[in-house]
Amino acid sequence: MALTEPAILAWLGHFLWPFLRVSGLFLTAPLYSSPLIPAQVKVVLAAGYAAALAFWLPNLPPFPGDAPAAIYDGVIQISAGAVIGLAAQIVLYAIAGAGEIAGLSVGLGFAELQFRQATTDTPVLLDIMFWVGMMGFFAAGGPIWLFAALAKSFQAGLFTQNLVTWNSLTLFGGVIFSAAVSLALPVLAVALTINITVGLLSVFAPQLNVLTVGFPLLILTGLWMLSFSSAYFAPGFTQLMRLALEVTANLAHG
């Protein structure tokens, strides 16, 4: 059987369209983008996911034979996958931001660690809440729904005319701050109460040292409130995941 250029491009399209989009997902998605996973493993996983999608998606168009069109469409596919992963990453860093805000409010801003995914030292509570969010992401089946969302995104086409709706993803980025403050609100309230109480005590009883009394009390009470309120993060996390899915759906359908 003689191989023709249209047949080769059709076969390449069945594999390259999913492979490029999965590669974009691996650039930004939680877990998949982790530097703890070797690049060779990521390539093998992306190729395996793409092969699975190639069998599941029978109506993919041929890959462009023109070099400029192939490069342009390839960038679009990588960007489409990166958008889906970025929506999930925003959810994760909203929870991590709650830890950072809580740490700053109770006076733990000086406590820092070298986090492998960061280029500089990061607050300890940010690292702790990041991994709390990562465990919640695993428990909610996050890696599975990410792959499912990517597979369903092909039903809307190849994203070549839908990237104008990226404004919705930009607006969703504000969730990092609003959700972080909302999740850290119990710690902020406790920290404000303790600061006011210690301030009044220092006025009426000047012999009390603010640093030796107020600072340990602020840290211990703040950490206790953070650990207590973390048990109630599930509804907020569920709402954030739902918003991320809605943003992904809007991006896919324009």
C-alpha cells in the first residue's frame, strides 16, 4: 500500500492534536507540572494519554502540511491545554495563599523554607497549605477530571477561534486573593482580637511585655485556629473546583 501525504497527515493529526494539548496541560497543571516528576516520565505519560485520546476521538482533522499553519495550530493546542491546567493551579494557589495570609497575620512571616517549585524562600504556612490543597486535589479526583476536561474540550473543536474568551480566565485569577482571604478569615479575626486585647493589657498593665506575652499567644492561638478551620475547607474547595470547571467550559465553548 502506497503512503500518500494526506494519509500521513491524517495519522499525524490523530496523535499530534491530543499530544500537543496534553503537553500544554503538563506545563501548568498541578502534579503534572511538578519538577519532582522527571521530564522523561512526563513525555511518556503525555504520549500515553495522547494515544488513548487518539482511539477515543475518531473525527480529528488532519495535521496541517504547511509549516507556518502547523506551528500556529501547535501553539494554539499547547495554549489550550495550558489554560485547562492553569484553572486548576489557581484553585491550588488560592488555598496556599490562605496559608500565607494567615502566617503574616499571626507573625510567622519570618518563618521561611526553600520550596522546590519556587525560585525564592517561601513562608512555611504557604508550603503547608499548598500540600493540604494538593491532598484535597487528589482526594477530589483532580488529576482525573483534568484529563476528562481536556478530552471533553475536543468536542468544542480545536480552540482556534475560542481564545478570545481568555478574559474569563484572567477574571478567575482574582479568586486567588478573594478565596485566600475568605479561607483565612477565622485566623484574621482571632489575630485582630488578640492584638486588641494585648494592646489594651499593655496600656492598663505596662509591666506586661508585649513580645513575651502577646507574640507567643498570637502564634499559638493563630495556629490552633488555622488547624481547626482547615476541617471546614471542603465546601470552599468544592466551590473553587466548580468555578474552575465553569471557566474551563467557557473557554472551550467560547
